[in-house]
Amino acid sequence: MKSNPELKLVDLPAAPLAARNLIAGEWSNGQAAARPVVSPYTGASIGTIYPASPGDVNRCVEEASKAFASWRAVPIKERTAVLLRLRELLLRDVDALAHSAARESGKLVAEGRAEVLKGIEVLEFAASLQNSDLGGALEVSRGVTCEYRREPLGVTVGITPFNFPTMVPMWMIPISLALGNAFILKPSDKVPFTPVMLGDLIREAGFPNGVFSVLQGGREIVEALAEHPGVSAVGFVGSSAVAKSVYARAGTTGKRALCLGGAKNHLLVVPDADPLVTVEGVVASFTGCAGQRCMAASVLIAVGQVDLLIEKIVEAASKVELGRDMGALIDRAAHNRLVKAIERAQAEGASIRLDGRKAAAPKGHEQGFWLGPTIIDHARPTMECGCVELFGPVLTIVRVNNLDEALRLERESPYGNALSVFTTSGAVAQYVSDNAASGMIGINIGVPVPREPFSFGGTKESKFGTGDITGAGGVELWSQRKKITAKWTVQPDKNWMS
């Protein structure tokens, strides 16, 4: 791969950006102190975030509650018509959204575009709910009918991470709104500008004021929303520690909550794996989005003699060029944390097969937060690099003798997000699928994200709550069933229900 010195990485803003709060259809500065937002590409400020205060949270929930009262009465076909207008606007502005996500999260523009398109896929599923069975009735006894209706919950909240400023909000927003809820988005304070663009597009699509809101801020706003008595349900995506905390706070106030946490995803590579499929899948998995995604490969479990495959993986990863094939880390703290983790792995006896600390930053972006693909070999599963989520482009190789040893390591992990196996054997694939503990399984796929209508969600400490965040799981998360049993006439023949 040859470097292109004239490569344009991402459109940086010509003027400073402003991330404000959307309450009752109007953007306003929050009452908390403003602070700068830094781009991972350059290490320089690209604008200012104006965080909300607890008082802003109260006003936002109050306005959302008022909007919900009328929005829930709108027929679902009319609600989804507005969603479909939003779909056209997202497609119209996909490039602008992609550049926005890239410059504030550090990913490539192509990755920013892909996350918009994945978000649109969830929107299309939500729009299809108008033609789905959202209720049903049955004569359960002579003259007696039972019916259920799917109804919205009220004011719902989504708390989202820095790594997907478009996609993760779009996992939640379309389904919740299609079902008749009001929705408040609390994005990561590291990526506040793309959610502002989403808010503008949602207003342009024609959603009533207050049905969709944006609250900027950090921990204080998260806690205020999770505990607010006017909020009915909370969706969260982030680290396991925070997911557990948000789930507990929401639960103590009787809210429905689904909180997705971290991961330590395992890739199992067996000797009969197809070299082309394996090399491409493994490298893309641990370098995509600079490894800053909960579905990224973290541990490669080498089952038996797979050294030739590992050599090819190292060779392919060494050709990944920063700025062209892989983006930047979110901030300097993430860079420093990963560098120290690599140093500790080396000090504990692991070997560094590929050292991303030596990778060159893109020309003109040397002050950004860059780390090249790193491969750590001959690690023990108890090492930090083998069991702790590092959240970066670092792949740890642990060697075992057989599949049962590999699966034991996966089952012993506190996380249960994803596992993939690379093999040409159907029997091996079936055995792994049957015995793995993770919620999402890949066969010759490095990033096994389910496509709609199949739902996204893990197990163990990768998920707190019941169900999944998208697809049919999302419908259950953001709605409730009302059951109605009716009898209008006395029947001449009786049974126990009569």
C-alpha cells in the first residue's frame, strides 16, 4: 500500500461548531459550563459543547411528556410516514453525517458513512411496523374474546457512546418513535455535533416539537435521566461498569432498562480455516474503527498449528495505513492507556509481533491520537491483554490445543458479546455455535453484527436487562402489551371461563 500525500482525510469545520440542547423543538445553551471539543484527527478544538443542567433535564422531560400525550394518539401509519421522510433526509445528507462522525470520533469517513446506512436499516425496520402484527384477538371461550394491544411507554431515553454517534442513537430512536413514545437522546460529550445534525433532520422531517430531544452533558445528566420519575424507559450502550450503574439507577425507580456493556470478543482460528477469508476477516475486525467498537476482535485463539495463518494476518495488518485504512483514537487518554497496556504485556512475557506504537501519523495530522495495528503473541489468558477490554487496535493471540480449550476460555470470560470461528468445517462451526456462551456468533465473519430484523445484544456482563436493543427485541423494549378480555352475551353452554 503506497501512501498518498494529498489524501484528504476528513472535512474539518471552517468555523467552530456548537453543540446545544434541543428542548421543545428549540436549540438552547445549557445552564452548565461550556467546554471545548477536540478532534481525534488533529488534537485541536473543533467547537464547543454547552452541557445541560439538572434544571434543563426537568424542563426537557416535562416538554417531552406533553408531546407524548398527543404523539401516542397519532396512528402508526402516520408516525411511520414521518420516519420515512427522515430516511430520505438521512440519505440526502449521508456524506455530511459521515464527515461529522469521522472528525469527532476519529473514524474513517467510509466508516462514518457505513454507520449512517446501518442506522437507516433500523429505521426501515421501524417503518415496517405499520404492517406488522402489533396486536391480536382470539375467541378463547364461547362468547369470550382475549385481545392484546401494543402501547407506548411514555418518555424514553437513549444514552449513547462516542464510537458510533449516528448508528447507536438510530438503534433506538426510530423504533421508540414509531411505537408512539417521546425520545430524549443523551449522546457522549466527546461526540456532540453529529447528534445535533440528527436533531435538525428530525425537526425537518416533521416530528412534533418535544417528541425528540437532545440533552448534552456527562455523568450528571446520565444520572438525572436514569433517576427521573418522568422517564419510563432507558436504553444505554457503553462500558460495563457504567451500564451496570445506569441499570441499577433506572431499576430502583421502576423504569424499564436495557444497558449494553463492554466486550472481550474471541476469534477462534482452526487449521482448516480458509486463508483469504480468515486474514481479511481478522484484520478488518480488530482494525475497523481503530478497534473502538464492542464487536471488534480482541483475542485470537489459535487452535493447534495455525502459524502460517498468523504470519499472513501479521503481514496484512502491517500494511494498514493510518488515515487511509484506519482512523484515530478518541483522545490522548485512550492513546496513553493503550500504549501502557502494550508495555505491560511485553513486560509480562508476551511478544509484540506488530508494534503500532511505531506507526506514522498521517501527514499534517501528527498532533492527533494515532496508534497503528498491534499484535501481541504468546499471551496467557490471565494477562491484562488477554482478559481486559482494551478498546483499541490491539489483537492478543492466545494459543490452545483444541476447540474445547478455546471454548472454555470464552465461557470463563465475564463478557459475552461476540465470538467468531474461522473454519471450512460445518461440524466445527456447529460445535462452536452450540457451545459458545456469547450472544452473537460469527462463522467466518469477524464482526458478527446481526442485520435487521435480527436483534443486537450479548450475554453476561455485556448486557444488563432483558431482551435486545434492535429488531423484535427493540419493539419489546420500547412498548408494553395491554390485554383485554371481554364478554358481551350469556352463552347457553358453560365452561370454566363462563
